[in-house]
Amino acid sequence: MKETVVSGIRSTGNLHLGNYYGALRNFVKMQYENNCFFFIADLHSLTTHPDPALLHVNVKNILAEYLAAGLDPEASTIFIQSDVPEIPELYLLLNMHVYVGELERTVSFKEKVRKQPENVNAGLLTYPTLMAADIMIHKATKVPVGKDQEQHLEMTRRFSRRFNSIYGVEYFPEPASYNFGAESIKIPGLNGTGKMGKSEGNCVYLIDDEKTLRKKVMRSVTDEGPQVPNSPKSEPVENLFTILKIVSTPDTVEYFEEKYNNCEIRYGDLKKQLAEDILKVTLPIRERILDIQNNDEYMRKVVKAGAEKARESAAKTLREVKEIMGFKSF
């Protein structure tokens, strides 16, 4: 029997190279071996109060990028979170057993409070409950998550255990982190520190045209270059080599490693090669994104079918949860 996998990406901007190597490539492989639910998390995006005029545009963009990267609506269930009203209903029910103290202690909440003190809304506080509802509504057993989401997944396991314990049932499974047997890939940003992220402004997007992408890579942060053979690399330079190792051939990496270790590195040459190798990955995806974005009928068909399949699964879970909790029809 296939295991159920659930994962979603917030609709707060275009997908980037980090999303592709960190998640999407694995999603494409997972969908043929598991019962996969991949969704666009538009409800989660509301915590940052997005412009209503852009909300649908962002959802449409992520959908086109999902499909262009290889997600197959015949092999997996692809849906928009807000198309499944059972999710927010389960979110409400779960919140009755979730404690304010444990939500306030989450690393992501404390970080958001620090970064956006003017917008500490209840949605931010209860973000882990909504994430748990996304997972538990399909009784998922595996969830692909990055390091920054591991605490939320642990909370989902806790909420599952708590529900089972309170009601004396073995109903919800405790989902495990799932990386399809591959080592987790983290793509660093182009600004010299940290990982690639939409909010950091350090991204190469899958939709970037050739000129934009080359300009971004050529402007990426480096240093003055090694002064002594075999010097350790500074963080910005290490970041560029990390991306190079992911997108380029081993002999290309070896060539630039040798140049660096011999103090002969020309960062301009390194960046030109890096841009070229990234473009080999992203340009075909960009072409597919543009084609799909221009095909509204196809996208409508995908989300309609996805919503139907997701709601069928979600409605069954919600019905059984409400019965367990004592809600009975007259």
C-alpha cells in the first residue's frame, strides 16, 4: 500500500532555485511511488496581509511553476488550500487542544515577532496548527520538510498523539520527515549569507529571463580572492561553489577548485560559468511556465480535479474526527 505524502508551498512569490533543488525535484520522483497531495498554501500566505489584487496572481504563478517543474496531475493531487474548506474546519477543531504556551515557544513565531512587531496576528501564532491540519486532514504518514519546518512537523506529531490520547483512539498517524532517501539540499543565496529565500532578496527564480539571471549571478557577493594557496573560502565564495557543485559537472567544479587553490581564480569567469549552468536548468522550465500561464483552461481543469480529489479525502477525515469528538447528526 502506498504511503500518503503531503506538502505545500506558500503563494507569496515565484519559486526559486532553492525550491527546485530542495523540494520540487523530489516531489516529481515521490508522486510515482506514493499517494501525494501537493498544495498551494494561499491561506498560510494571509499572515503577511498580501495585496488582494495579487493573491490570485501568486496562486496562478505557483501552480504554473509546479506543473512546469514536473508535477503531474495524473500522478498526484495538486490543489489550492482554500479550495478545501475541510482544512480550516479541522484547524478550528485542533485549536481546541493546542495550548498558547506551546505556540508562543515556537522558533518561527518568536522570529516573526522580532521581524514584524507591527503585525503579530493570531494566524502567525496558530500557523503550526494550520500546518498540522494540512497534514492530518489526509492522515499523511510522510512530509517533506526543510530544517526550518522540522519543529512544526514535531508539533503535528504531538497534536496527533494528543488527539488520540484524549479520545482513546488510534486515529491519526504520526507523520515522519521524508526526503525520498536523498540528502537534503540547501541552496545558498547570492548575497553572501544564508539560504536562498523569497524574503531575503537573494534568489534566482525559475521564471527569470536570461538577461536577469546573468545579471543577478554576476552581481553576487565574493571577496578579494585567495592570497595563499589552499586558503579556506569565505562564506560568500563557499556559497557560489556550493551552487556550482549542484548545477555543474564534476570536471567544471574541479577546474575552479584548482584555480582557487592555486590563487588563480577569476571570479568573473566562475560567475559566467555558474550562470550558464543554471540557465541550462531554468530556461526549459521557464518556457514551460510561460506556456502553462497562457493556458487558463488547462489550469482550471487541474485545480478543479485536484480540489475534488483533495475534498474526497478531507471530507472522510473530518467526518470521522467529528464523530470521534461527539458531533452527531440528528
